[in-house]
Amino acid sequence: EAQVTQNPRYLITVTGKKLTVTCSQNMNHEYMSWYRQDPGLGLRQIYYSMNVEVTDKGDVPEGYKVSRKEKRNFPLILESPSPNQTSLYFCASSLAGVTSGTQYFGPGTRLTVL
Amino acid sequence: GQQLNQSPQSMFIQEGEDVSMNCTSSSIFNTWLWYKQEPGEGPVLLIALYKAGELTSNGRLTAQFGITRKDSFLNISASIPSDVGIYFCAGGYYGQNFVFGPGTRLSVLP
């Protein structure tokens, strides 16, 4: 089954404790992206990757890192989480990314930073 | 970053009624997407539009790419309880990433 998976689905942590949210897709998609979703603000892009070893900042990259060492995986790293990073995070992938491919979203990771 | 406006923010309708919502931008796009998100799930693509003036249907859903390229519309006919969710529009332009609207929350009363 074609899908985007994220782990963990729920995470409660404390300020400053490094964490990683994993994202994996089995569709051989080139383009992958991370979004955060906050009430009233919709989905805002954090980082995206056009292909292996190619990553770039989205609209709200501060406080986040990503890596793309393999085509299927695109982890999101919070080196020193802060309470304002409490949010619902979605990973997405598409075949060709910008405007030519429709994105498939993962189920989401709900992060709470105390 | 660029923002899209969606209207209405939320709506409560009776089962069987038709629904209309729209999405507007200050910039032009060459692609419009409409997604639906149900509680606890990620957004799921409903309709993709690639040409100004295009009208595309998916079952009871119909979406249109505005001729100004700065807006798009989504209609749902004969609503049913499973239509409940948040509907997002997203606009994309050559060489740029998609921008998402804040969503329209739809509630369907039996």
C-alpha cells in the first residue's frame, strides 16, 4: 500500500531535549516536505527536499533541521525544542514536487513541548 | 510568507444542503489543489486544477480554477455526515512551493 508514515504519532517532551520525528514514503517520490499545522494558520511549510541530499527552507524553518540521505526518508530534527514548537506536524511527498505533483500526507505527529 | 484566504472559516449546514467555499490570493497561481482533513488524519487530496477556468468534478464535489488565477471555488452537493472535516485549498506556481489556506471547517447536522 502506497503511504507516508510518521513516527511517533504523539510525543510529549521538555524544553531543550533533542528529538527526531521520522518520515518515510514507499512511493519512490523525489519531493518530500514537512509542515506544521496550528489553529487558524493552516499548514505552513518548514523544510522541503527536491531529492537526495537537496534540502531547502520553507516558510518557518527556525528551530528545525532536516536531512535527506535516502530517497524514502526525511527526518525532522528539533535540536532544542521550545514550547512554541508545540504543534501538529505533517510530512508529505510527491513524485515531482512543485506544481506538477500532488502531495500525499502522512498521518501527523502531535508534539507537545513543556 | 504568502497567505491564502479561505471563506467561510466555518460553516454548519443541514444534511442534504449544498456547500460552497472559496479561496483567494493576492498572487496568481498555475495550480490549485483542494484537500480534506478529517480528525486525527493528514490532508487527503480531493481535486487538482491546472488551468484557468477549469471546472473539475469528483463525485459530489466540483471545483473551479478562477479565470483571474487568483481564486478557486469548491462546491459540495447534497452534503452527507461524512463530509465533515476541514477543507484546505493550496496554490502553487512555477518554481515555488504550494501555499495553503487556513481551512474551512464544515459541520453537517443530521
